[in-house]
Amino acid sequence: MATMAEVAREAGVSVATVSRLLNNQETVSPETANRVFAAIEKLHYEPNLLARNLRKNESRVILIVSPNVTNPYYAHILSGIGDVATKLGYSALIYNTEDDKSREREALEMLRKHRADGAILMASNTNSGWLLEYSHEFPLVQCSEYDPQVDIPHVSIDNYQATKEAMEYLIELGHRQIAIISSENDYISTRLRLQAYRDTLTQHSIACSENYIINASRDYSFKSGKSKAKELLKVEPRPTAIFCISDTLALGAITAAKELGFSVPDDVTVVGFDDVEHTTMFHPYITTVAQPCYDLGKQSAYLLCSLMRQETQIPRQTILDHKLIVRESSASPKVG
């Protein structure tokens, strides 16, 4: 097992700096803190926290507020948070709200009860001004979803640019009748993806038909994706491509196409978003926008720990890279 001295050597700092950092007793630059955290991760260092916890009024618990722990998208984010929490000597407590906003407030009350030292919110909607009453008292980080009008640090991808790239790809393939399965929720990602869909069509002088825009359930369920895709595939003229704002919706769309007698991608192209494991469980493998879910979780946990240490120069916005992954579910439209 690695020692604190080995961590200090790897990070290029003193043992005292590592000790004070882990004990929340020293404010250091984000660069120094990141070097120490990287060394801890590389060397698998596990600090002995028993004595410290007896001396300090801390729970050593990170609260994770999740809307739906069964959604495969959230699973890898949770894994990233949990791994960082363990390395830094914290436990991770998951509070599943089942997409009930009243339960989100209920979860944050755990901070006031000293059952957690800070919280990572995974499903903040675009009307989350009420979070400020908690952020003024406790460390909070928004992960994946966030309210751009609320000054709370967040970690995400560029949802607008990611969707634009997917749409540009479909247009380059030759598609002009492109539908979208969006959602009726209030997430910033949903708003940005729909706006990028509309903007990209406009920029290419392609009419944006409202008949091609449809909303699935708030939680992106497979059932709703399947149902809404069946509606789209009965629209005339039938869309040659369907862009889905989640992979679960895309899976539903592919199933719907098959049940209606259409081939994917010969008759209709389907593109998803997220790159969850299900995208390559069955053929056709799904073309999708890959989000770095595990890293979203890791960066959120590191950011929260920086807040809990009251570091200076904490970034308000952290944008991670996305990637369009082309697989079997997309192709050029049939001619004639």
C-alpha cells in the first residue's frame, strides 16, 4: 500500500501539504490539488481517516442526488463519483428522487442534518433558483444537467455542439427529412439539443417540419421511444432519419421500425445520444454521441472536494469532450 510520502513525491509537494490538503486545512491552487489527487489515484493511496473523523465535525459523506438510478446513463457517472470518493476517503450516499422535484429538496435537507458534507446534483432542471439557498450554506455541484441562471459550478458536455455534429453527419449522408424524438422534461440538455436540431436544419436551408418533432417521456423510457417512433414513421412524407436525444429512445425507435416492417438503416437511420452499453448489445449497433460519463462523475467529485476545502479559483463551468461514434444504424437514404 502506498504511503503519504510516496504521494508527495509523485505530486512534487511536501508531505505536510498532502496531509493538510486531505484534512481540509490548507487552501492550495487547483493545479496543486489536481496533482495530489492524480498521485492518490495513480498510487491507490488510502488515507487512514478514523482518528481525524473523531476530531472533526464531518460526516465524510458525499450526497448524490439522482433522478433514476436504473437509467444506464447515470450508472457510469455514479461509478466515477464513487471511485473518487473512495480514493479521497469519503462514502457516497445515493438519493434516488424518481424525478420528483420535491424529493430533491428533501435530499438536500440531509446537508442541514449533517448527514453529508456536500452534494452532487445529477438532474437540476432549468428552474432551479431555489438551490441557491442551499449553495450559500453547503458545497454543491451540478453534474450533466444544470441551470445556466444559477451560479453553482457544473460539469457537462457541450450539448449544442454535440447535436450539431450529429445533425451535420446526417445531412452529409444525404438526409433531408430528419425527425427528432425529444422529451417533455426541463433539462438544459433537452433544450440545447432541440435548438441545435432546429438551427442546423435552418443553416442548411432545410425546412423544419413540426410534424417531425415529437416528445417522449420525461425519463427517456424505452416504451415512450418506441411509441413516439411509431407515430413518426406514419407521418407523410416518412422521415428517412430519426435523431433521438438518448440511446434508450433510440433503442425504442429501432424496435418500432422493425415492428412496422422497416429496416434500420436501409429504410430509416436512427441516431442516439450518450453511448450507453446497450448501444452494442444488439444489431444494428447504434450510431450515437458518446458522453464521457465516468469522467463526468470523476470531475464532479473532484470539484465538490475542492469546494469542501474552500479552494480559490474554482471553475464555474467544466466542459468535457464528446465524440460522434458511427456504427450500423446509420446510412445514406434510399434513392427513389
